[in-house]
Amino acid sequence: MASHGTDPYAENEDQQALRELARDVAARELAPRARHGDETEEFPQDSWDAMKKAELFGITIGEKWGGAGMGDIEAAIVLEELARADVSSAILAQLIFNGPPRAIEHLGNDAMKDKWLPLAASGDGLFSIGISESEAGSAVNHMRARLTPDGDGYRLNAYKNYVTGGHKAVACLVWCRFPGSEGTKGIGAVLVDLSADGVTLAGTHEKMGLRATSEAELAFDDVWVGPEDVLLAGDPDSSESFKTLIGHINHERCGNAAMCLGAAQGALEYAIQYMNDRVVGGKPLTSHQGLQWKIADMTMKIEGARLLLQRALHLAGPHGTPPPLETAIAKAAANEAAKFVCDEAIQLLGGYGYSREYPVERTYRDIRGLCIGAGTVEIQKNFIGTNVLKGGTTANPAWKTGPVS
């Protein structure tokens, strides 16, 4: 009799306990409030407070600053479970796990770490990231945000668009041009206290989905940036700082994929529950073969994307960075899986699926934004295609044999 091998991605006891904790918080605290946040576009303060009380925000932050010192695998576990209930609330955790605090711990100076990381770990402060501008979204190299020298520091002038949570954050990690910068050369990043003089909230966007976590427009007019506020200086003769910042987004992309999988899993589970309860002609919907195949297709999409994400996460190791090619594959696969699964869930519920009284239409609108954020699906496919055409390979040995003659 053939023996079965062990699951290489099986969770240990601590990870299983973390998943149970996150699932419990999501079910008790996030799910009942999700529709209200979507309808009103109000910041989900009660959900934030619940995650804070459960000490979920410190997952990836070092113990020195009050966190648990865990890595991308644990972050993905929590994000997946939170997103099963409410993607808008999960994004708040994403900003802490894989946003500016992660960059501060990896790249920042000691003063920056000691000032900001305890706020992130405790849940006493939300952090945002300012990359996109009106004419520089995926084309980051077109950004206009710029520093000019002033004494031993700089003055920042910038207008950043689609700053997730920027209206509630205590600080923003602003990507900008250092003096002499052109193209990708000289791009670096500074951390700005959003209570500083010269920072203005110019407005927030009304969105299709993720409505409880607004996208802000932030203006920075001659904002003072001291040496201690520089996360990563840009060298006008080099693109290395830009490459480092781009590489760091792989954490965010994996978190994005995890949220997509959680949202899709929640939509699948809701559709299954509905099909078991819904009786037509004396038979539950689950008895129809055509609908069974839909469930099979949805499950295959989720599980395939989940395995791709697990590979990227495990290749990162406990405290490393997920590799770019594997991350791009996982992010694109999870985005497309979520779109497919959430769309099919709406179809399986019929008219109810299209109604705002049921959660699957909200979930579809929420994940649609994740297919744009952290690098669009098209950007991921561009990266995958160009790298594979140049001979790039993933960790799969089968890819290393070269083309078949």
C-alpha cells in the first residue's frame, strides 16, 4: 500500500492557534459590522478596536517593540481569516503587517524604529503609504514628489493619491525623489508625521468597494523632513534604493493574495450554505450536477492559488522577503481566483446574490480593488512574462531544465 507524504505547508500548533484566534475575532466582531461600514463608508473603528484588543496588530513586529516577531506566513494566516468576514477591516491589518512598519523595522534607523514601531504593535496608530500620484500609479518612475535640501534636512513637496487609510493614519511612508533624481534613479522614501505643519488631507475617494477603508489624497507643502525621518535615501546616480523599495512590496503582494483567498473562501462557504438551504422542486440546489461543477471549479481556483501563495511565503523564510517571481505568480493567481469565485457565488445565489442584503456582492466589490492595489494583475503578468522570457525560473526544478527541443 502506498504511503501518503506529509503536507509541506502544514501549520504548526502556534499557527493553528493564531488562525483560530483571527477567525474568532472575524466572526464575532468584524462580520456583524461589515455591511454597516460598506453602506456608510465610516472608518471601522469598532473592528480596529477588536483587533487591537486581540493583540493581532503586533504579529510581524519584533518583540523589542512589543510585537510577536512572526513572519509572512503568520501574517497571511491572519489576513486570510479577517478577509473571510470583511476585507475593509483586513486591509487595516495589512497596512501594519506588510506596510510601513515592516519597512521601518527592516530599513529604518534606530530612532525611527523606537518612535513608531511600538505604536504599530500596540494598535495605537495606523500607518499609510504614499506612492501613487495623479500621473504615477503603476508607472512609479513618473512620480513628481520631491525633496529639496534645507539645512541638515529637506523640504517635501508632494501630492499623493489613493493613500489607503491616510485620513486616519498617524504617519505616511512617502516615496519621493531626492535631489538630482531622474527616472528611477534617486527615488527613496521618508516617513512623515501626518500631524506635521504643511500636511493637508485634500479629500477621500468614493469607491465601488472597500468602502470602510477610504483612499485619501494627501498634500505635502514644504513639510520639514529631518535626517531621522529618512527611511531610505535616494542616490541620483543609482536605482538601488528604488529597487529595494519595490522589492519590499512583495510582502504587501503576498498579503493582498491572502486577503483575496480569504474573501473567496468566505464567498464559497456562503454559497455552499445557501445551496444546502435552498430547495427547488423538493430538492436542494446541491443535488444539481451543473451547480456541483461550479463548486468544484471554485474550489480548484482557490486551492491552486493557495498553493502558489504558500510557496512564495515559505521561500521567504521566517524573516526574509518573498521572492519576486513567485510572489507575482501568487498575487495574479489569487486575484483572478477571487474574481472568478466571487462572481460564481453571486450566480449561485441568483437574485439574492445581486442583493446588498447578502454579503457576496460586497465581497466581489471589495476584491475587485485588490486586483488593482499592490500592482495590477497586468503588471504582475508583465513581470512574469518578461522574466520567464529572459530565462528566469521559479523554485520549481522542472523550470530549470531549459526549453524542450
